[in-house]
Amino acid sequence: MRVTDANLATLRTQWVAQSRANMAEKERQVASGKQFERASENPIDATRVLRADRRIARIDQFGRNAANAKLWVNTADQALQSANNNLERARTLAIQSGNPALNGEARAAIAADIHSMSESLRTAANTTVTGRAIFAGTADAAQAFDETGTYLGDDGIVRRTLDTHETVQVSLQGPEVFGASNPADPLNGTVFEMLETIADAVEADDQVTVRQGLDAINTASDRLGGALGRIGAISQQIDAADVRHGGEVLQVQANVSRIQDVDIAEAIIGMRSAELSHQATLQATSRALSQSLLDFLR
Amino acid sequence: MSHFAGLQTAVTGLHAHRRRIDIISENIVNVDTPGYHRQKVNLSAIDRSSVGVWTGSRHNTGGVEYESISRMRDAILVNNARVQTSEAEARSAETGVLEQLETIVGGLEEGSLHDQLNELWNAFDDLASAPDDLAMRQGVLQRAETVAQGFTRVTASIDQLRSDQEAAVYDTVGKVNALADQIAALDSEILGTLNTDAHPNSLLDQRDQLVTELAGTVNVQVNELENGQTEVTVDGQLIVSNGRSNHLTVQRTSDPVLGSLGYDRFSVVNASNRELRINSGQLAGALNATQNIIPQQRERIDSLIADLTTQVNALHNGGAGLDGSTGNDFFAVDPLHSGTLLVANDVVNQPEKVAAATAGAGVLDDSMARSLANLAESPTGPTSNFVTAVGELAAKVNTSRTRSDGATAAGERAQQLANSAGGVSLDEELVDLMTAQRSFEASARLVTAIDEMLQTLITSTGRVGR
């Protein structure tokens, strides 16, 4: 093949351009830390990266969902603890009221105390999270139980998504925690009805009803304890999901990194060698360009 | 044979070698001229019975004469280079369009449609955590608006790209016509020059260069005729013949398939209204982009939009807003402009109508919002479909780029082969120059020698014995 000057010039331009492009690509890798930035550079891995990105975005959201669930659960837990304390106090008062040495005035004082326990229990039952009564189900009610102890909520269940196929129930309905209203047999009704009835019985020195009331307090206390247990289990489920997500994020990120990130040491060495080869190309080109018969003619 | 015959022979040498030096100079100064083919003087010994240079009469003398100046051009290599370059131009135009499409659709960059969709699903989950919070509802609507505008921007950009390519079709056909005009004009000139028995090499080079340029724009076939003229055809139809050009025009017709996207069909026809098959060159790239590449991508995005609308609405219709309203649409496609995604009138600017609850459940139920959020990871959900579409397009770009790179490399190689036959090598010319110079000097010395010889005869003859 004849070597013509135009061909040589074209080839040299191509060589220099090629080695410069190679160097630029290596520099880009070092600067961005990514092996590819456009999907077309690696279509298969690019879709993997996209799926992983989506998973990470979702896990991030699941974390937010879990935080909200935790807020509900913790609030419910506090409300139930305080309800439990109030109930225990009411039990103690009811037992004290059985003391035959008490006079009417003392009994009236105990009855007033039991009343106020009932009121405190109702406050606990009306606990809210961001303005929403947590024991009112999915109803748009400001209170779960009104002043007369009537349940204003519904039987809807509030859930939070912890993962694509995992939800957690974060609400307990008022009636299953505080009892369902039963005007005919108030001792087996809501905890508020029951305490009102006991208070009235204490004031009237009706020891039979007070003793029945103590049994009813036991039942209500068991109910509250059960609710606390469920809340504890829910809380554990949320924590478990959080821990799992933390692990998964690390794993997914490691995977993405394996696919997309450059090994920085390797990239820097690659860049240095590309620079060297570019310098060599330039030097060789400049040397070769000056080689001509003209240099040897006098 | 006359004594002067030697002088005569020497003069033909001076003449021929000076001519060689002229041509070598021409080669040297044109070393970088695009399309220049090196020339070579073909010398031959003068036929002893030929006509004398000075006397005009038949002499029985020898000498050298330049027979012709040939253009060192390998027609097969040149033609091959044109074909390869034409193919490379088409592929590289297509790749350019596909790469632009990839940029428009996006994927891996921050804030891509993929990210926007994820944010929408996450907003639904946030809404599920607080169905009574109007701010959360507003947040969902804002994300939805971003997604809608994102998709609409993509289709609008694709339409813009398509109209750019339409313009490119017109421009390229204009360029083809302009080149055909110039080739035709040169053809007439070449014919004229040949008739005067001169060497039209520079005109031939110019024409070659124009034909090569034409081959880059469209698939041409060139037939070089005996009389020095050319016939240039596209798909068997003459566009240059007998020093005249036939212009091509772009025809815009409506097409049922493309029409559904609001596009027209473009074709290239000649003066007798015959449609030409264009399969290489920039024109082929632009036509393929308008006819296939861009409409296909636009359809793909339209289907993503339709699918997103259907899937979200199917769920949302079964939900209830904070105001108890049910059966509301969430997304809608503009009936007048396919490819325009909107937040449906049912919910736009009415955050209370966004369904977080399933119809019939409590007002503050959150199951619908959670179902909508779960579209995020559904294997057939809108995000998955989008990722699939990104992957498909990326694979197309990748394939096209590989083909284009291959075609470009092949074109460059073919071009170099053609150049290696026709290009100028300075070293070679310098050697030639030295040879010609030496030959010229020798011829000049010949004149001197004969002159001295004659002088001997004139001044010294008849002095024998003096």
C-alpha cells in the first residue's frame, strides 16, 4: 500500500483523537465514579440500576411509614399504660370503699375519686396523633368516646405499609380496648360506664354491686393488658422491618455499586496509563511528522 | 541524419522534463487539497518517423515526448469508499437521532421520570399515613402534576425532534439538488475541455469530490461515460445526465398509522412523481428517523402514558375522597393531543377528592392510598414498564451505535485505500523531482555537448596541416 501524506495526516489525527477520547473517558470515570452514565452504554446493567434505585426509594418510604406507625403505636402504648394505671387506682379505691369504718363523707370522697379516674380513662381513650383519635378506627371523629361514653368511631382498621407485601395494623378500636357500651348492664359495658356505676354504688354503700364491680374491673384490666400485649407485638414487627430494611438497603447499594461504580484505584491507574499512552502518541506523532526526505536533501 | 538532429533530441528532453517538473510542482502544492488525485506525466520515446518539434517536417530523429498526463485514480476503490461512506452517514444520522431520544426519555440521571414516578408512589404512602392532612393530599397532586408534565415534556420533545428531522429531510434533498446542479455544470465544462484536447484533470477532481459528497447524502450510482460525462442515478432514476440535472422533491402525504400520532409521511420523488427508495446517506438516516425511529418511540411513550392512566384510574375509581366522592379519575390523556398527560379534572386543584380510602370504608381509611403506592413495585406497574422502555431504547441506541461505529470505520478504511492510490506522497514526489531535475540537467548538458561538437566542426574544419 502506498503511504500518502494525506493518509498519514488522517491516521495521525485519528490516533491522537482516539487516545484523547480514551483519556477523557478514563478521566470521566474517575471524576464521576461511575462506569456508565447513559443507559445505552450498558442497557442491561442500567435497568438493574434503575430497579435498585426504585427499591431504595421505596425502602426509604417504608422507613417513613414505619416511623409513622411507630408514632401511633407508641402513643397508643402510653395511652394504654395510663389507662391501666387509672384502672388500678380505681380498683384500689373500690377495695378501700369496702371498709365498714368509712362514713358517708369518706365514701363520697372515694366515689368522686373513682369518677375522676373514669374521666382520666376517657381522656386516655381520646388520645390523638396529629389531631386524629387513635382509638376511633377510620372514622373522622375528634373523639373516640364522647362525654356520655358513646363510641363515635367505626370498625375500620388503620394500617401502614412496611413492605410491598407487608402491612401492619397500628390502630386498636375503642370498644375492643375500653369495652362496648351496654346501658342495660353497665358493669359489662364500657370501662367508663362501669366505673360510674361503681362510683354510684360506693356512694350508696351498695357492697354487692361494688364486689361485682371489682370482677368487672378485672375483666377490663385483662382487656387492657391484652391490648398492651398486641401493641407490643406490633411495635416489635415494626422494629424488625426497620432492621431488615437497613440490611437490605446496604445490600442493594452494594449491588448497585458493584454494577455501576468504578474501582477508584483501578480507574486512577487506568487514567494514568491513558495519559501516558496519550503523551506517547503525541510524542510519536510529532517525531514522525518531522520525518521527511526534505530533511536529508541539501 | 542532420548534425542538428542531436540538438533537436536534446530539446525534446528539456521540454519533457520541464513538463514533468511542472506536474510534480502541482502534486506537491496540492498535497493537502481534498479530492486531489496525483498526476503523472507519461513519457515515451519519439517515434523516429514522427513530425519534428521545431521544423514541423518529418525527421528521422529520436527524442522524448510526453504522451499524456494521467490521473492516478482507482475507480473501484473510489466507488467502494463512496458506498461505505454513504452507509456510514445513514447509520450515524440514525444513531444521532436515537441518542437524542435517549436524552429526551432519560433514565439514570437525577430527577428522571423514573424518580418522579417513585416520588408519586411515595406521596401516596405519605397520604396513607395522614388521610385527613390536606397538605399530604396537595403533595400527591403536586407529584402527579410533575409526572404529568414530565411525560408531556417527553412527547413534546419527541415531536420537536421529529419536526427537526422533517426539516433535515427537506434540507438534505435541497443539498442533493444543489450537488446535482454543480455536477451537471462541471460535466458540460469537462465535455468542452475534452473537445479541445486539453487535460481537464482538475475539473475531474472537482467532480469526483462533489460526487463523493453526494454519496454521503444519498445512495447514488455513478456511470462514467466514454465522452467524459457522468450519469448519476438514485434508485435507478437519473438525477444527472448529459450535463443536466433532474431535481428531486419531498412529498408530504398523510398516513393512517403515522396520522394517529399527528405525523405525516415523507417521501422523495423525482420529476415524474416516482417515489425513490433511499437506503443510504444522510437522507436515508433522516427519512428512517421520521418514518420509523421517532414514531416508534413516540408510540412507546404514548403506551406508557395510557398504561399509567389506566392502572391508576382503575384503582382510584374504586376509592373515596375526603368529601366522600367516589369514581373519580386521577390521570387523563388530553383527547385533543395524544401524548399529553394531565391530572384529571375530577381531582385537579381539589385535594379533598384524592382517594385515600376505599369506597364504603371509613372516611379516614387509608387502604386505597396504600394500594396506589404499591403500584411502585408491581412487576406490571407503570414504573416497571418505564424501566423496560428505558432498557429497550438503550439497547436500540447501543446496537445502532455499534453498527454506526463499524460502518464509519469501514468507510474510513475504504477512504484510505482510495487515497493510497490517488493521494500525494511528498517523498515520492521529491525523488521524482530530483530525477526530473537530473534529466533536465543532462538534456541541457547534451545541448552544450552538441554545441561544442558543432563548434569544432565550424571553427576547426579545413585546417588540416596548418
